[in-house]
Amino acid sequence: MAVLLPFRPIPFFANKNQAFWRLQMAGWGGALLLRTMSGLANAKELSFLVTILISTITGLSLTLILSVIYRAVINRRPLVTWGVTTLALGLAVGAYAFIDAWVSGLYNNDRSFDIGRIIGLFYLDATLLLAWSALYYMINFFIQIEEQNDQLIQLENQATSAQLAMLRYQLNPHFLFNTLNSISTLVLLKQTEPANAMLSRLSSFLRYTLVNEPAGRVTVAQEVETLKLYLEIERMRFEERLRTAFQIDPATEKALLPSLLLQPLVENAIKYAVSPQEAGAEITIAAQLVGQNLRITVSDTGPGLQSSSASNRLSGVTFDGGEQVSTGVGLANIRDRLAQAYGEAHRFETMEPPEGGFTVLIEIPFERRETPPPAIEATKAPVLAG
């Protein structure tokens, strides 16, 4: 999942200081242009442009003062915000009207104090500053809402990443303990070559689980390569009891899926199909394209859900002496990861084929990676002296 950058929908306000000055210049420049055109249309002399210019500069200066006041009270209690805004706006309009009336009197060679002229200009100046104040608060409230939305999305992304990491790192400790126990047994029996090979494969597998991003995606080819590494470790424990088959359509090899999505399914099959049967079982991993979706199935030839212990694979728990014991990773883990990664755009089903066994089916949207994935190299373990 990608982290949302702030203000992506409104890049104009990415730099709020720059955006403020652009709006100021555009707004007061537009007011200057409209008043100039109005004066020329009414056959005013060009000297009248001086009064319009002074009025525009006065309005610009007053709004700069108002912006400082508004910025200081915008996040206060509503009573304080709107009380100070009303007072500051009233004083600014009064000052604007007085200056406009005084400049107009100088232009008309009338230096007397004319209250009627002030009142006449009051409405125009009040309209300008009131509109400016309304736009100021609307834009700033909009920016604050966008910032809060961005923060919420970032927090949701962080929570999702943390949940994905938790799900990805829930590797069954029994696998690690059993593998280390097998290595220890081989060392005690002085079978150094198998022990060294098993340790090398375990090291490569664990390195892969730690290096890859929890929310990252890998290709089907890379996931299959990892599964083969995992199965080689388990095959040294179960030997001929563990039989595997891969039916991977070449068209799916570059398709993307969540990293280590299939390993818990194979581990589930080993636990409930291979381990309890003396003859073992065969596990088949298949991948194919179905329309615009990637379909993956993991099936086994085990007892399915016939036995009480095997039926617990659906809930991801086993029972030991009547007590519930967590398996660490179950089918619920896969469901959660798919829901996090694809929402409703996925399919996850478990079934018992007529010929027996157990099958898990996954369908996800087909996404293709053009560049080849890095190969997984086995760690070269030192040869132990026998």
C-alpha cells in the first residue's frame, strides 16, 4: 500500500504562503481592473486612476492586517473567533471607508468632513472586506479539513501496514522448532552433509522472510521458488512421505501476489495431510489465468475434513487433551491478508474435491511485473567437520 502525500488533490495550496500572495494579487488586481474599467466607462479623467490605486493599496494593506488577526483566532473557541473577527472587520471597514472618503475629497478639492460620503463608500468597502474575510475562512477551513483527512489516511495506512506485518511475521514456530530439532539430530548422528544442507536452506528461507516488505508483492515465479526452498526443508524431515507437484502456467509467472501468501497454505497441508498419514500425501500448487484474474489452488491428497483433528484446519486451531492450542498461522490469516490487500476484489474458498483431499482456491486481480524478480540464493553454509 502507497503513503498518501499531503495536498495531492489541491497542489495549489501545497505552499500556503505562496498561495496566499497569489490570491491576494489576483483578487486586488481584479478589483483594480474592474474599478478602472468602470471609471473609464463613466468618462472619468485619467487622474482618477490615482484614487483607485490608493484605494486598492489601502484594501490590500488592511487585509494583510486582518490575515494576521484571523490567523491568530481561527483555531480558538467559536465565540472568540467570531467575536474578534466581527470587531476587527468592523474597524477595518470603517478605516477603509474613511480613507476612501478622504482621498475622494482631496481629488474633488473638498477638504470638508462629509459623513455622507463616508457612508456612501462604506457599503462598497464593506462588501469587499466581507467577501475577502469569507474567502479567507473558507479556504483555510478547507485546507484544515484536507490536512486532517491526510493525517487520517496516513494513520490508516500505518495501521494497515502494521497489521500486514503482524500477519506476515506469524510464521508457525513449530516449523522452526522442528527444523532446528532435525538439524540437531543430524549433527548428533554426525550426518554433517544433510545437517549443513538443511541449515543452509533454513537460513535462506528466513532471510527471505525478513528482507521482503510485509506489505510487498512478489511474482508467482518468486513465490514458487520460495515454496520449493521451504518444501526442501520439510522434505528432509518427511522424506518420501512428502510429495509435491507444481502446475504453473507460464503466463502467470510474472503475476504479482502478496509475499509469502502460499507458505501457510502449504504448511497447513503438511500439518493436516502429510504428517498424520503413514503414507504421507501429495501437495499440488497450481496457478492459471481465468479472465482478468489470477487463480491459485493448493490441494492435497490427505483425509480432508473427515477426521476431527483435520476439521480444525478451517479454524486454525488444534486441540491437545481437550484444550485449544493455537497453530499460529491458519486460513484466517490468509483471509485477513487478502482482505487487506484487495478488499472485495478477491475470492477465497475451501473445498473437498469428490476424489478426496482438501483444496484452497484463491483468485485475485491479475497484475503483471515487467522486470524479472531477483533470484533467491541459498546461503552457503560452512562444511562441519565430521
